[in-house]
Amino acid sequence: MLRRSLLLGSAALVAGCATNDRTTASDASKAIPASDPPPSARTPFAEKFDTIRPLFAENGCFAMREPSGPVHRTDPERCAKPRRPYSTFKIANALVGLETGIVAGADSPLEWDQAAYPTQSWWPEDWSKPHTLATGMAVSAVPYFRTLARTIGKERMKAGLQHLGYPPCAPQCREEDLAPIDSFWLDGSLRISADEQLAFVDRIAAGKLPTKTEHRDAIRKALLREERDGRKLFAKTGTGSREDQKLATFADRVPHVAWLVGWVEDGTTTYPFAAWVEGPSAEEAWDERSRRVYGALEKLGLFSRAPT
């Protein structure tokens, strides 16, 4: 189930087809420290983190915030590299949809404009099924979230992202980064680093987004992937061709980047993380992402692999 969720939960590039504030956007835009803690500040968690560095020695990065502590990175330079968000943007898209009232909750049906986004031969079968926010998020149903973004529209999307403090839009979005409105996260100029992804999911996990409580609850439900050994894994995938390559579908054999961002929850303790891995094709990027990220979570003693 986990494997299927990861494979089908990745987003494709476009090819052929008044609130209970707990923080402010200004606070949200404060950057994560650019470097890892110095040796004098190392903790037992930092020592354990060293064991996962070999997993990301090539073509990838993994960043995690230690509970009530510093951020650890396998490679600070790679983790600071701006990349297309691909379907990890569905988190922000869904939150803006909830805040604007277009989507009522995690179990609310999503709309799909089939005239604008007709079924494509390369689509995963699950994309063409009826979806709620939660089920659509689980399989990363691109046509539903493109429809949602177009319904939100540019002005409400811009205002919503700025209000949330979504890192590329904190304190303000660039107009060009929100075009085309229904695919800018897939084929436009919007970029986000693993450090910034980590900062955003960290705030979601900690309940510090400027959203209504019911909307925070809805996005948590939509992002919940697995529960095992008393722990919960909340995560979102995102996949697309590497930025220096042509726009591609999953079926095209060109280098791809595969994201996984989210957090592990152990009672009241959270471990937010963000990772990306590159591969010579979408399939190989997915495989490497699964092997490396879940291998890292297991080595850190946070989340074991699914039984086989």
C-alpha cells in the first residue's frame, strides 16, 4: 500500500493536455539557519543523523528538524537549491481552497473539469476516479488540483499563499511565478528549496499556520499516509522532470526529481522533514526516493518500513 501510495501520489508535469491566526506571514518567512549546528552543539540525534548521510551522498538531499532543536541536512548546498515544487504544492493549494471556502473539508468532493483536462493515456488509473480532498491528495490527482487552482484564481491564490507564508510567496509572490494559474507549480518559474519545504511543513506539524483549526485538521487528515508502532507518517510526494530537461510525462525517459515532504508524529513530538532524489526516469526516481527516505526514517528509529 505504501509503495502504491508513493508511485501514484506523485504529480506530473503538464504535457499534452477571517481566521484564528497563531503566527504571521512575516514570522513564517524567517529562514531556517543556513548551516548545521557546530560540533560543540552536537546532540545524540546529530550522531544518529550521521548514519543516514551515505544514503544521500549522490543526487539527493534530506533535511530534518530535531524536536526543539536544530535542523540537520545531508548536504546544505543541495538542500538550499531552489527546485520546482511539483505536487508537493498540493498542500498549499488545498489550504488556500479550504481558507477560501471552495473546499469544505477533507471528505468534501473535489471537482474535475473534464473538458479542460481530458483523460490522458499516460495517467495513473486513479486520477480519473471521483475524489474527495483526502483521496485526491493520496493519489495526487492532477486534474482535480488543476481545476481547484483555476477555480481559486490568481488573485485569491496570491493572497492565500502570502497569508499562509508559503516560502516562495513570503512576504510577496512574484506575479510571474503564478502563471499559468492551473499549472505554475508543474511547468512555471515557481521554485522552492528543501529548506523552505521543511520550514512550511514544520509549521503545519506544529499547528502554527494562520488558518482555522478545522482547516489544519483537514490538511492533516489529507496528508496522513500510515500509522505504525504508535507513530504516524504525514507526507506528500511530488515528481517531475529535472529543471534542465524538457517538459515530460512519467512515461518519458528523462531525468526526474522526486520529492517527499512531511513529518513523523510520535505522540506530541514531531519530526518534520523534506527530501528530494533524482533519477534517470520517473520510475527510477520513485524507487530511489522510497529506498532512501524510508531507509533514513528507519535508521533514525522514527518509522519502520512496511512489512513485505
